[in-house]
Amino acid sequence: MWHAMVVNIVAVGGKVDVLAGDWHPQRIVMLKFPSREAYEAFIADPDYRALEGTPGVTYHH
């Protein structure tokens, strides 16, 4: 289902400076959803959930 959603890519890549915490990403992708409901449907989708735990992939909601 998530691949059929309208999601805008706001930002990709670039140098990452972590200002707080112990998070050290190599790349950032920022997405913009048309509504909170669309975002919640995206993160609840089984296809998206299957990506969690993929080596090198970190999600921050």
C-alpha cells in the first residue's frame, strides 16, 4: 500500500551534524505526508514494517 501513497521528498543526503543524542546516520531522507492519517497508514503498512531491522537502516518517527 505505501508505494501507492502520495509522499513528497523534502530532503535527501548531505552532511549530517548530530547536535544531541547518540544517533549517527550516514544519510537522511525527509518525507512530507499530506496528512497525519497518511503518515500513520504509511508506518502501519506491512511492507514498510518489513524494512525495519534491515542492516544499515534506521528510522526516526
